[in-house]
Amino acid sequence: MFESLTGRFEGIFQKLTGRGGLSDAAVEEALRELRVALLEADVSLPVVKEFTEALGSRLVGQAKKTGLTPAQQVITEVYQEMVHILGDHRANIALSSKPPTILFMMGLQGSGKTTTAAKIALHFKTQGRRVLLVASDLARLAAVDQLRILGEQIGVPVIGPEPGVSRPQEMVPSVKKRIVQGMYDIVIVDTAGRLTVDAELMDELKTLKALYSPKECLLVADAMQGQEAVAVATAFDQAVGVDGVIFTKLDGDTRGGAILSIRSALKKPIKFTGAGEKLDRLEPFIPERMASRIIGMGDIETLIEKTKNLVSQEQAENLVRKMGNNQMTLNDFLQQIQGMKKLGGLDDLMGMIPGGASLKSKVDMQLVEKELKRTEAIIFSMTNEERDHPDVIDGGRRKRIASGSGTSVQQVNQLLKQFDQARRMMRTALKSKGNRSLRTMFPF
């Protein structure tokens, strides 16, 4: 996510490192490179102009006053201006004072609208709210079935059209009756999309909006569309009205221009971002954290929040205690690998670590992922006794494990050697620095 833009930012900051002061010439050079980086990231020209002009007025002559180095000053000001462009503060979905809260999902076909509707439903369900999904996308074949399948996966009821109903407007009376009967807190209406914006689509949406009176109309936008996403968002806002934006497919967007451009063009808040098809891959949009990721400073807050949901404090302390006593097992090692995968994979994890974005460009992440899968396969081919006591794994057992995991004896030997080395290093580190100080290093 945003790899190309992040890489350019880091290069600009690196050039400023070691300079004695931030001269006007250095400011102009940095602004020029930032301008090019943003344009190459497909950020719209008005946004680039607004960003660099505001940044320039704040940078000139400021380094001497603050006492920061040139690189520190530019990073600080870029971060603050990036936060401003992205919306300053987190914007939650507005809830009705009296249930139900009706949410309208809009967007073009292929934007991930139906999947996002299910993700939003899961988000509210985990908060303990009663949620209903309304499958009113009758323009796309199988859209109703898709939402019903997703609803079953997350345990949220889905209401679709009755036999003979061909227009979503005809569903409204039965939907409203179901809402009252079920006493739902949140109702999410998945509307129809089109391959392109057209008058028929907008007329249908305006009619449904008048019938449902939604609390919020949420536009689902494909981050990979770049500047085209801005034109689409503007069309929806002018015709129907947009209260918030949800960006999808951020895992496939290396530039990041759309997310900056739409927020500036519409002046409407971004509510969530999604990456991947998994229904738990939805994150509240927090401008400060997104700005930190974009400029290469990581997102430690989100990483901490995610890890807290994976393991209890007792489990974390137990793992650290086992490490200190040299009792860590291959089962513990496997648990950490699986926990990392639940965070969204290595690619997402690296993006949350300060400096991780630049490291990704130097490391073959696909090769690392492949090696992790191989490690899992080898451990899964072991008995519980072998996982708890690797020392019992002799030559015969190594051959059996290699055969069962589709690997070689050499690869099994390599894993056992690396595990033994890691266990010794962790024990040494814990003894030298104390269990308490390193406890947060092992969140799984």
C-alpha cells in the first residue's frame, strides 16, 4: 500500500539528513521533489498545489526556530499537512438517536461494494449490535446470492427480493416490516451498481434514498482507479449525496493518489479502508495513522490494537516466561507465525513498522511468505512430542518429517538449527534486559 509514494518520500527525507540548516533553496528543492512524487502517485493537480503551497509557507525559516534538523522539520510538516489533507480527525459512521440506523452502500460494479457491506455488518455485529443486510442489488446476476453467502459466514441475516420482484423499490415495504419485527439496530442496504455512471443508476438510487431515508450514504471506491475514482465520487455526490467514503483494494494500490484526491475534492470524510476479500480486513480510517504510513513512519498504534485482539496478557507473559527458561517449543513458534498471518500477512505488517516500507523493496516478500509456509508444513508434520522436545528428532524422524511436509531433510535440519539459535538469542536477550522490557516484543 502506497509503496511508490512512501519510497519517494523516504528518499527526499534522506537527502536532507546531515544538512546544517534548512535554507530557502533546500526548501524549494524538497517541495519540487514532493510535487513530482505526488503527481507520479496520481494525486490530482489541485491537491498537489494545495499541499506544497501550505507546506512551503510553514517550512521557510522554521528549522532555526524549532531547533530540529532539516530532515526532522520536513518530516514533521509533511506529516501535519498530510493529516490535514486526509481529514484531520477520525470520522465514525453516524448512528441514529433512535434505531434503526440505515446505511446506504453505493458504488460501481467491481468496487467491492457487496463484500464491503458484509464487512461493515461484521464490524457492527462485533460491537453487539443487531444487524440486517438488505440485498437490493437486482441488476447484477448472483449479487443477492453473494450477499446471502457472506451473511451466513458472519451470522448476519439477509433479506432479498420475494419471488416476482424485479425492482429494488418493490422490496421496501417488506424490508421495513422485517426491520420492525427484528428490532434491528443497523440496516445495511446493498444497492445496485453499474460498470459506468449513468442516469438510470442515479435515478434508482435517488428513489431508494427517498424511500429508506438512510442516516448515511456511503460510497465504496476502488483505490486502484486513481483519478477516475475522483470523477466517479463527484458524480455520486452531485446526484445522490455522499456522506462518507470507504476505500477498497488498498492492498493493490501502490500509488495512493485516489485516497488523497477524493478526500480533498469531496470534502467528505473517509470512514473505512479495506484490503483483501477476508471479511475481517476492514480498518477504521484514522488520518494520523494513514499519514504516518504514507510518509514511511509506520503505524504502531494499529499494530498494537491488532495484536491485543489476538492474545491475552496472560498468554503473552507465559510465552516470555518460557523464553526466559529456554522452554519455548515449536508449537509456540507455530503460534507466532499463525498470529502474524492473522494481522494481514507480512506485507501489511511491514507497512506498520517504521521504516518497513523501504525494507519491503529490498526483500523478496513472496519468498519470505513461501518460507513461512514451508516452516508451517514442517512443524505440522511433527508429532506433539517432537514439537515440544525437538531434541528427540533423530535421523529417522527427520526423514519422516521431510517426506510428510514435501521438503528435504536439509530443510528440516535448517529449521531446527534456526529455531535453536532463535531460542538461545531470546533467552540471552531476556536475561540481559529483563522480561518486563521485552514483553511487548512478543505480542502473540
